[in-house]
Amino acid sequence: MSILTVSTFTFSLPSAPTFTMPDPISYEFQVVEYMEGDRIVKVALQAKRNTHDQFGNIKLAGFWQDVPRIQMKL
């Protein structure tokens, strides 16, 4: 897990303070099928986290990672 990034904003008004805000993040998900020939041998859920600037442009692009699977007994 990565640390949140922040942006600092300064206004041109003489009495306006400088402030720091965390950058917006978004998550993307995809399902991946691993195949051997015509047969599916594994299915995985993957997630990617992107950090955006104040205009919505991607500032830091994440990379696809398998989501860990756990088994729970109820």
C-alpha cells in the first residue's frame, strides 16, 4: 500500500493562507482469465490505484496487482 500524496496551494491574495490537501485517488478493477489452450486454469481479480491532480488528470498511475484471496469458515 502506498502513502497518500498531497498538493500545496498558495493564493496570490496577500492575506490568503497556504493549505495542503490530499490528492484524489481512484481504483480500477478487472477480472483476468489465465488460459492453457482452450481451457481456463485460473481466474483472478486485479486492482489498480491511480492518484489524480486537482483537475482530474492522472498524476501517479498505479499498476495491476492481484487482489489477495482469503478463505473464511463460517
